[in-house]
Amino acid sequence: MATLMVHYPCQLSLGIMDELQKNFTVFFWIMMAGGALRFVLLSLAGLNLGQSGPNLEILLANLHQLQPIRNCIIFTESDAVRDSIRTFHKFVPVIVVNIQERRAGEDYNSTWRKSIETHLSNYYNVYFTFLEKSQQFERSFSKIASLNFWKARQRNVFVGNFTLDQVEVYSERAFRNNWATNLVFTNSSFASLSRYDHFGKVLRTQKSADLIFLDTASDFHGNRFEAAMFPSLLARWNGHRYEGRDGSLLLELTKQLNATVKYRHFPAGDYGDIYPNGTCTGTFKEVLEGRSHASFNGRFMAREYLRIVDYTYPHDIHSLVVMLPVRSKAEGNLLRVLPLLPHALGAALLVLFDVYLKFFSHTPLGKILLVNTQLLANLPVYPLPVKYYRMLLMALTVYYFYLIADLQAKLTSVLTAKESEPELTRISEAASLAYRFSTEDIFRITLERFEGADQEYVSEILGKNSFYPTQEFARRMSKCVKDEAFLTVEKLAAAYTQLTVDEQGYQKKCYYKVAQQLNPAQLTFVFRYGTPILGKVNRVILSSIEAGLMEFWQRSRRNVLTYATNHSPTQITFGNFQLLARGIWLSWIATFAVFLVEL
């Protein structure tokens, strides 16, 4: 009994240990089988953790030394790859995207959208795609290209067993369909990288990781750069190329890209837009559908289009202003109260008197001119025969009547002229005026989609507004009309004002600028979404600005506008009458010279 009491606990402990040993053996073999199954699944997915994992980590380290990387994005169609990649955070964060989870036409949820905004679309990302078979490239790439955050300029690395022929064929197709230029191909060991240069028609293979960052789009090797353009004041077509600010910037860009320009011509002012019914028009449609690389007429940046096209760095900033006609004071009042009949009658009778002296009395021209001068200057009249005194008396009577009427009109004008009216300073005040408004076509979309504190007044102005091409707008403004106001940009207002002075032929201010300005807008060019040459384009624009391009165009705008109006239909202006008056004065001077010679 005592023996049992002593040895029973030991036997019980040994039994428990045997049971635990059996369970541990079973658990060990289960773990081994799970590890083997996991290894097989990962191998099928194209990612061998024993080989690809360290190699990928080394590659990321090398890439990070060449250029800072924000994220490493891995595309896969296997859950096993997503579950296995947990260790590559030493150099850069790794985000795994299963492209099978997104069905056609299905959008991401709000959490996933935030992830897209903050991580997946960053320019400094590198994108890896692991493929089980190289033949899966086109199907996988089409899925990747349909993702919201994918752009053609992103750096993509495809991991699989690719031959050099497949690298060239797949690269050409991706470039032709999606304009993707940054595609690199490698195998699971990352021993070598291959890349096809579409512009230079060269297949590059090397071990260095800098092949991923190679910018092949910086040199077109003479290939075509297609630009959708239309003629304007800043892009004048000379039969061979566009001149002006926009045309010169395009030529500078193609020179830097070593490209050949192909122009796709459009009607003047055909910027294009997307309308509520879904219709897309103009050069905007040309870029959106991929038929042109860019629309190279400067246009205002639209916030709603930031996800479907690429805007370049702003090369100009414009603020819309309202130009109102100067309210004439005594001068305009004088024209309203001055009786025109005495002027016309007096001039007609003086002409008849001169004709009578010339053809009936055969008086020399010098004497006739002297008589006219004496009459107008109220001097003693040149002695004439008695038989001509009746004609002279009638001329003097008309002359004095003309003089009295003129003085009376001037006095009436001074007495009835209003006090100087202050210039308007607010958009709301300008909108309430009973004026016609005119605007250039290029500002149509900006005004129709205007948002801001003055939206109500802008809508009121648009109700009385008409849009015109730039040449017609400049012609209308040069008329110096008193019941028409104009909407233009601040930097063009001075040029238009100077143009009006040149056209009218006298230094008179026809318009003044309302002090309050509408929201400033950035002027940019439109490129295909995700274009790989956007960085190059922005560098060209910045270098042009630093070289003084904007100051040069500020000085040359006047010449550009004068060119436009000089090539418009000829119209009779005040300058024509001034030219006629100068001709009359020259004739009188010549007559005096002849008269002095006769004396």
C-alpha cells in the first residue's frame, strides 16, 4: 500500500510525458507539411522566399541608393504572395496589390481610395509584377493599366521567365497601346535586367539597377511629336510652323527632345471641353483619346480634369478684369450741344465763294487763300473790285453767324457738363451697367464655370455678353465705343489699350480697368495623362521663364496685337480723317509757297 503511495505519481508523470511526446511529433510533422506546402505555393506564385526575397531586398537597397524610393508596389494574382511578403521594410515600405480582386467596372472603397491617394500613385514608387508564365504579361498589364492610379511614366518591373524577343514584343505593344516607356523585365533571381528603348530601337540588358531609372523618353531620336494646335495671337501659322509664344515654346521643347513636330490643325479657338452630355470636342478630345501627345495652345487649368489629363507647369498667370469705357465729360457734351448746321452751311458757302472768285473773277489761288485766312482770322479783307462786295458780304455774314453759334455751343457745353464721375472699382457695379459686354472665346469655359464670391455678378455679365475670336475682339475694342465693356486678362489690358490709341490716332484713353479682379487662373498646356515626358516639358518651361521669356512676350504683345488688326478688313477711323486734315494743311502750305513766289 505504501509502495503504491510512493511510486504512483512517478508512473503518472511518465505517462503524461509519453503523451506529450506523441503530440509534439504529430505537431512537428504537421508544421513540416505546412511549410512544404507553403514553399510549393510560393514557388508557383513566382516568388521563392529562399532566393527572390533576399535578392529583391538587395535590389531595393541598390535602387534606394540611386534614387530615394517612396514605396515598393507589388502586383500579383496570388494570395500566397501577399501573405508571404512581410520582411522588405528595411529600406522602403512594400504594398501588395492583388489585381484579381478588382472586377471590371468596380471602383475601390473609401479606405482603398485613400491608400491610392497617399501611396500608390507617388512618382517615386517602383512597381513589381510577379508572373507565373511570361505569356500572362498582356493580360496582367491590361489589368494594371486599368487601375485608377496607374500612369504611363511609372517605373514597372516584370518578374518572370522572359526571352529577349518577348521583351521587345511586349514593350512595343505596351508603348503602342498605352505609351508606356518605363518597362523593365527580369527573372526571379534578379541577376540581369532587360529594357527596350522604343525611340532608339535598342534592347538594353545589364546587371545594374540604374536601368530602371533610365529616362528613354528624353530623346525621341527624330521620332514624331504630335501637337494639336490652332492659330491665335500667340501661335500664328506662317505656312510651315507656328510662331509666337506657344509656337516658340513647342519648337524649343521638340529641340530639347530631339523630335520632329507634326501639327494637327484645328479651327481658331477650338480648345474643346467635356460637356454635361458627355460630348468631348476640340484639341482636348484629341489629347484625351491619344491621337496627339499634347494640346499646345495655352489654356486655363481646370480642377475637374486633373485625373484625366496632365497639366504642365504654369507658364503664365492671368487675372480676368473688366474694361469699361471712359465716361466723356465736356468734350462729349460739346459734341452733343454743338449745332452742326451752321458749321456745314458756313463751310459750304466759303467753298462756293472760293469757287466764284476762282472761275468767275479769275482770282489767283494765292489771293483766294489770303482772303479766306483774313476772313477766318477776322483781319481786313484783301481789296476786291466793288462788284464782288455782295459775295464778300454774304461770306462775312455766314462767318460771323458760324462764330457766334460755335461760341454759344461751347458756353452751353461748359454750363451743362456734369461733374467728373468717379471710376467704378467693383465687379458688382460694372455688372449693373446697361452695357454690352464682349469677351474672347478662350475665356468661355473659365467664365461659364466660374466659382467664387463674385459668381452672381459674373453670371449677370454673361447674360449681356458675347464671345468673339481674338482678332474680332481686338477690332471691336479698337473702335473706342462708348456703350460696350470688355472682359480680358490683366496682362492683355494694357496692350489692348495701347492698340486703341494706335488705331484711333490720338492720345486719348478710351477704357479704364475696374480695380477689382476676378480669380487668377494658371495658363498651362495639356498632355496625355501619365505622359513620361512631363518632367522634361516642365524643365523646358521653367528654363524659358528663367531666361526672360515672359518679359519678352510682355514687350511683344503690342506688336502681336497690331499685326492682328492690321490684317483685318480696312475700316474708316478717326485716323483717316486726321490724315485727310494733314493733307489739307499741306496743300495750304503749298499754296502759300506758290503765292509768295508770285509776289
